[in-house]
Amino acid sequence: MSTAPELSPLTPRAAEIVSAARVLLEEEGRDALTVRALADRLGIRAPSLYKHFSDKAAVEAALMERGLAETGAALHAALDAALHSAPAEEPVGAVLRAYRRIGLAHPNLYRLTTSGPLPRQRLAPGLEEWAGTPFFLAAGEPYLAQALWSFAHGMVILELDGRYPEGSDLDRTWSEGAHAFTARRLLVERPGAEAQG
């Protein structure tokens, strides 16, 4: 597994603020993550937060860094385990399962990290690319990797929003997506493989 980029440095007090912000985010959602609510949770006055973060967006960026880092670590670990298992597991399915797991486990952090424009200038250099690299390694081609991530993201959001009809077999839907992307990857790697298989 490749090493994650270093996250933006935080003082101990700033790290405490980010931890409290994450708990507030996960418990109550993004709309509840205000400077006042965060200060109340920490037992301080709201202006005191500005000694550590320039604005609410800076706190959100710190949370996004942690979301990207955790997602990247889970995806890299899943890909590494798949490639080094005996027999080797199909990497597309392994990456999709890991992505689904982490998205569903931390829904509000997932939404914060993946919705709206990404403030790349506030994030640790290289973090976004590192976190997404397992999609490229599994898909083997950049546009196919982008399509794979788009499929995974759409599936997670629809599942979080409860948009699938009652009784839908979402494990099978994810599996069908993995099969389709794997078949496409094989076709890109070895033209004619689909017709032979």
C-alpha cells in the first residue's frame, strides 16, 4: 500500500476542535456544523475558534482531509489485499466493496467530502490523487477509473438517501456493477477478450 501524503499540520487544540467538529457532523449533519454549535460543544466562545481556524470552511477542509485520508487508506488496503490474496481477488470488486463500506459507515463525513466543489487549495498536496489512485489501479485506465468512481459515488448516495425500491438487492447491484467494469477493463487490456470469454 502506498504511503498517504501528510495531512495539513494541526496544533493539539486545533486537532481537538476538528475531533469535536467530526462528532457534531456525524451526529447531526452538515447543517448543524456551525461555529456557534461547535464552540458550545467545546465549552468556549465562538470567537475563540478563530484563533485556530480562519473560518468554518477551514474546519470543513480539515474534516475533508480526514475523510479523504480514511477513504484512501481503506481503498489502498482493499486493493492490496485483493492483489496479494491467493488466488488474487478481482480488484474492481474489492475497491467497490471498501468504498461502499466506508461511505455507509460515515455518511455525513462522506457527504461533506464528496458533495459540492472540492476546496483543493485547502487540502494537503497530493491527497486527492492518492485517495483516488485505487480506482485507477483497479480500472487500469483513467476514464474508466473516473466512471468507476462515479458509479460508486452514485450508488452510495442513492443508498444513503434510501432511493432504491424496497426489497432491492443492493449487494447484487454492486456486484453487477463490478462485473460490468471488470469486463470493460479486460476489454481495454486485451481487445477481443470479451468475445472470447
